[in-house]
Amino acid sequence: MTNSTIQRSATAYTSSATPKLYRDPMLNAGSLLMFDFLDGYSNQNVDGALSVGATFNNMVDGGPSASVNGAGFSSLSGKAGISGTGGSYGTDYIDFGAGASYDLSGSNDEYLMHYWFKIPSSGYTTTSGMGLFEFMNPLATLNLAQWGVQLGSDGKTPEVIVAGKKADGTTATSVQVTATSGAGQGAPCLVSQHWKPGQCGIGINGVIVSSQISTTVPSFLLGMTGGRCVLYNIAKATHYRMALEDLTVSGNNAAVQMAAEYAANASRFT
């Protein structure tokens, strides 16, 4: 066996040739947001009810932290996720930060968003169009989400939403692409949203199940001045993990990244 020596440098090591070591295998140069409620770095809260002001760390270097605003959230025993009992749409949410951090309207870049969740097999909330994880402008104003996931009128069908301007300059408000009814009901589910100008798709558990390419899909994203990224507690649900990647920056393929996200995390959630 050869001997080795570890030395500490007096100055920061800044070589661009050295690959960056990320906190999560799915993080990359295009990552804008990642919160994982099973990860001890991201969720440093003790088990039990989360008080207003409790915080979560963004796993993206330099990304804003999140904080609890309102009632009904609990950190499940053993860091098994965050439980939401269902509450008020406008006041009970986890705030992931302001628009400057996640607003893609300036670049209009292709993006991919992931959201892991579960709703009960029975007794789920049936309020129509319940927002789950959304980037809203302004907070609690309906039909103005740049991107997001909500549940449809049956309270159990995941939908992804995107708002902006169509190619002719007119408003395309909350274009919805819907998955199979009941996805995420009684078992953890990955909902992914892929958008690029004029196309919006929804993926379930690592596979695209529906895409919309039409004149109704925004060609330009809605600006987010004053907007907030939030996880709502309006639905009875368990929340596990969420991420946002700028695919134009990372150079990654949406379908490949969806499949990789599911493969890396499906066994972690119960």
C-alpha cells in the first residue's frame, strides 16, 4: 500500500477543469431549485408539526431557502416527507422564494420541473383546480402560473400548467396538460413538466404521457414580477421532493432526465 498525504490550501481552488461535486446526483449546471424533504441537509427540522418560519435549504448552491407560512404542515417521522392536512389556498403554504430566482421568462429557456407527491387512496380533497407546487404571479392569483402542478376537478388527477404569450402576442393563460386520473393516489408519484416554446408535456413516473403542441401553448413565458414559488397546503397530500432545471443551460434531454430522476428516487419514498 502506498502512502498518501492530504494538504490544506491557503487559497480557494478554482480550477474550471475540475468537475463540481454536487449534493445530489440530479443536480447540474442548469439546476435552479431542488428541495428534498428526506435529505438531512435540505430538511433539518425535527419530526412533528412545522411552525411558521421553519426553514428548508435549497440544495442548489446559492439558491434561496424555503420557509413555512401558515398551518397544517408536519415533518413525518424519520424524515419520510412533509404531510399537508389541507388548508387555506391563500395563507397556508411553504414559500420557496421570489421570482428572481426561478423566473425563466427573461431567457425563455426550455425547462424541466419535477414534483414527487402522494394523495390518499380515499378522503382526498375534491376542490376543483387545487394548486400543489406552483410559480405564481402574484401569490394566490389563479390562472397566472408560469409553471406548476395542480390537481383537477376530481381532486386526484395531476395537471401541469404554463402561462405566457402565444406566438401572435395574445395571452395564453394556464394551458393545462393532464395525466391519467388517480396518478399519485395511494402511492408516491413523480409528476414532471417539460416546456419549450410552443410545447408543454406532462410526465408520470419518468415517462411522458401527454404532450400538447398547438397555438394555445405559450411561445413566451409569463413574466414573474412579484411572483412567488410555493407549495400549497390546500390538498391532503404527502410531499417528498421538487426540482427545476434549465435544460438550455444544462444541455440535457428532457426524456432522459425524467427517467433518471425516477430511477434515482423511486425507491426512497413510501
